[in-house]
Amino acid sequence: MARPKNPETAQPARRTLRRRSTDAEPDVPLDRPNFVDPEQRAGLIARAAYFRAMERGFEPGHELADWLAAEAQVDAELLRGTVDATSA
């Protein structure tokens, strides 16, 4: 049998807070899976980095910057769903 609660020692009920949506969260439809094979993603990044280097005339010393910029671009496009991962 359950013991009656003592009102003097009972803790107040905790409120559950809803997480508010922020503008920083991407608008991704929930019915679409958001997964790309890591090898496909790396191929997309390599291709984007190559084109960035080509636009610069393949000037040496910017490889890391090209890769990081291409990575950010590909990830953003994948989140928006504006890139075809099967074309890599």
C-alpha cells in the first residue's frame, strides 16, 4: 500500500519546458532522411574544393581554406537538400 505524502516534505512538481524553435535551425522536412554516405560526402567536398582552387588558378598555399570552405558549402547544401549526393 502506498504511503500518503507529507505536504511539508513534498517537492513541488517540476514543469516541463518546451524547446522553442530558433531561426538558426534549418527547415528540413521530417519525412526525408538526412543521411549521406561519408564517401559520397567526401567526394562532393573534394569536387567543390577542386573548383575553388581552379577559380584561383591553382595558386598553392590555400588547400586547407579551399577544403574547409567546400566542406561548409556541401554541408549547407545537404541540409537544404539542394545537392544530389549520387552525382559525386
